[in-house]
Amino acid sequence: MSEEQARPEEQEAHLEIAPEEDQPPGLIDTSVRSAALLFGFALVCTALMAWIYGATLPSITAAAEREKMKLIDEILPRALYDNNLLADTIELPSAPDLGQDEAIPVYRARKGGQPVALVFEAIAPEGYGGPIRLVIAVGADATVLGVRVVAHKETPGLGDYIDPRKDKNKKDPWIEQFSTRGATGLSEADWKVKKDGGRFDYMTGATISPRAVLQAVGRAARFAAAERERLYAVQPK
Amino acid sequence: MNSAEFRAIAENGIWRQNTGIVQLLGLCPLLAISTSFVNGVSLALATVLVMAMSSGAVAALRTLIPYEIRIPVFILIIAALVTCLDLAMNAWLHELYLVLGIFIPLIVTNCIVLARVEAFASKNTPLAAAWDGAMMGTGLLVVLAILGGMRELIGSGTLFAGIETIIPGTHGLQIAPADYPGFLVAILPPGAFICLGCFIAGRNWLDARAAKHAPAAASAAAH
């Protein structure tokens, strides 16, 4: 039924196109010329981008490494170690304890060859606005040395005080309590805000964000303590 | 091109056909990034640069570009220029790049860029086209600067926060008292719409007032 209907339409369409094919300069010529020009433009644009990419690559790599080191410097003072963190890196295939289902790098700090700290990324999945990405430094004795929020979608002005740049309390930002209060030997129950019977402060009105961060940091600390031997021993690639 | 034509193009871009509050094009970056003065101005500056470069490039190549395939060629040129800008910012203004993030590549999809290339650059000389692009971008810059400044001031009580990422050695101003709790709505997207609505209303009011005064002035001049 539908096929029969379609046929006359096709014929009509063909009839309409036919006269155009006879017209100069010819559809094919125009198409070929357009295609060639488009290809030419694509070639020139790609060449331009390739050149700029090559010219900026060293600066971009350097900027990314500076960025990483700046973040690490905030949670792990340089005086504590003497190796090149970024070179002494292993890759964890995946770590459910850290909320990671993709491979993550683990940076290892050493002084005179002795293990000092591990720096790695963890994800707090229970954030109010979605997952919160953290960078955590855990000392060789399983102490949490420092934590920073790398990316989050917490409500501006409410839950975003977990990021020290947004914290109104500039002198003693919330996130600093990990490094200043020596979180050694804490049990699972201690890794909670005070409201929930834990050891950590929070701000009234926004408990979900710090709760999520605390859970993730607690899990990461336990993970680092349990896997310590293995994480320090593996040879970097 | 004489100076009167340049002035006409500038007036057109900044006031009469202002991208942000008259043509209402490219609202996505406008509203998303205008949470602070520095963010708004930085993105607008990038847009100015892209618009001037793409308009100039298209005008220079306009006799080469067949009418049938002009749109893909325009997009190709704009996308290539934006990619170059994206890479350059990543390399030399890395901190700012981290803030503006995905909005730089999105300049490609900002319809105002394509609109000016199609409406103006494809029919004019490179110099006039580049000037037109820059002025259209400047119109956006003015709106983004005021919008960003307002939202930052109301929302977090600061002004020019984060300027040290662009000009090292400077720092933002704390306008409100340090314990200002902030006004959340101004920072969230609804605040952007409310502020923008006020701008459009204000501009229409100014235009209406000018129109009312204009006939009187014209008849006065005739006598």
C-alpha cells in the first residue's frame, strides 16, 4: 500500500530535478568545487590548530603540574619530603573505598627513601549537589595530614564552605581541622560531625556537605592504613 | 571607511543592537558566568577577541567562500579560532582558564558570533568587519561587567574578587562588612534573569524617553 503511494512521488521528484541537471554550470561541478574548498578550509584550520597546540603544549603541561603541586603544597608541606612526588606515582586500577571506579594516581612522598605520605584523590558520593572530589594526604602512620576539595557542586553560600576559598572563616577554614587536629587513631564512629556523635565541627544549616566529606575522608584514611605496605612498595611505571 | 561609519558601527554594537539586552543572543554564557565581575569580563573579553578575529577573517576570505557552503565554512573558522584561544588561555592564563572552564569552547555555539559573521562580515571589508565584531563584543562586555558586578556585590558583598588571577599584585574589594551573610538568589541563575530583566526594562525606558523627546527636538530644530 505504502509502496504504491510512494512510487508516483518518486517519479514526480525525479521530473522536478531533471531540468536542473541540464543547466550550466552543472550541479556536479558546483558540488566538487564546494567540497574542494571546504576541504581546503578544513586543512588550513586544522594546520593552524595543530601549530598552536604544539606551541602551547609545554606551557599547558607545566601549568597543569604547577596546579597539582600548588594543591599538594596546601595539604603536605614541602619540608616533610625530598622526592619528586609527581614522578613517584603509581596508578590504582580502581578503588571502591575511595569512591573511584576509574584508575587514579597515587603520589608518594618520601624523605631519604622512607615513606612519608600518600596523596590521592577520593570522591564523596553523598554530596548535596552530587559527588565531591577531594584530594587527601595521609601520613605513613595513617594520620590524615590535609584535605582539599577539588571540585564540587554544593550550594553557593551554604554548603560550599567545605572549599576553603569559599569559606567565610578565612583564619580557620573548616577543612583545616583535618590538619590541625591530628586525626590519628580515629574509629569509624569518630569520622562524623559532632551532631551525629563524631569529632568534627560543622556549620548549622548545612550538614550534608561536611557529612559527605567526613565519610569520604574516613574511608580514605582506613583504606590508606590497610593498604599501606602495598601502596608504598609498588614500583612506579 | 570614515570616522562617521566607524562611530555608527560602534553605536550599533554597544547600544542600538546590544547583544545582551536587545538581541538577547548568547544568553547561556551570559547568565551562567556572570556570577562575579571578573568572570563576566574575562569571558566577554574572550568573546570580543573571537568576534573581532572571526569577523575579520571571514571578511578577508568572503570572495573565496561560495554562498552554498558559507555556514559550514564560517563555523569552521570560528571553531578554529576559539580552539586556538582556548589553548592559549590554558597555557598562559591557567588560573582564569580553570574558572571559565567549559565556557570558552562554548563561544563557538554563541549564536551572536555566527550572526555577525553572516549579517555583517560576509558583506564588508575586513577592517569594518573586525571593528563591528569588536563593538558587538564590547556591547556584551558592558552588559556582562554590570551584571557580574551587581550580582557579585549583592550576592557576596565583594567587587573584583579574583582579579589577582588576571593582574597579579592586585586584589578584590570587600564592599559589604566582613560578616555580610550574602544574598544567595543573586548568585544563582534566577538572580541573573532578574537582573537582566531590570536591564532590559531600563534600556526600554531610556529608549522610550528618547523617542518622546526626539519629535520635540526635531520640530524645534526645524523652526
